[in-house]
Amino acid sequence: MQKILIIDDEKDMVNMLTEYFAGRGYAISQAYDGEEGIQKFDSEKPDIVLCDIKMPKKDGFEFLKEIRASKKW
């Protein structure tokens, strides 16, 4: 089963995407800002990441930059 990490500060969006993808057989992890997203990425090793751009703490670009720099993908 593929794992999807959903990162978005809008809880309604996270819930909608979670319901959609979980209903299609994906395992879902959720984060509500870029910092939490990095922690979940490190600990859960998702296959797919759906990430918002505008978020508190770290935005989507900072999240991506940090993941790429660390070569964790």
C-alpha cells in the first residue's frame, strides 16, 4: 500500500484529501505546517507528498528545499 503525506494548514482540505485517497486504498499521514511535514516525512517515509505552498512556520517551497538538501528522498 502506498503512503501519502498531506501537508496543508487548512484542516478542511486535509480532511477532504484524506477521505478521497483513503477511500482509494492509500495510507495517509497528515501535517498542518512545513515543520511538522518534515518530521512526518522523516519518520514515515511516504511514497507521495501533497503539499500546500502557503503555510505557517515553513511554506511548501522551504519544505521542498530542505528535503532536497538533505537527500532524504
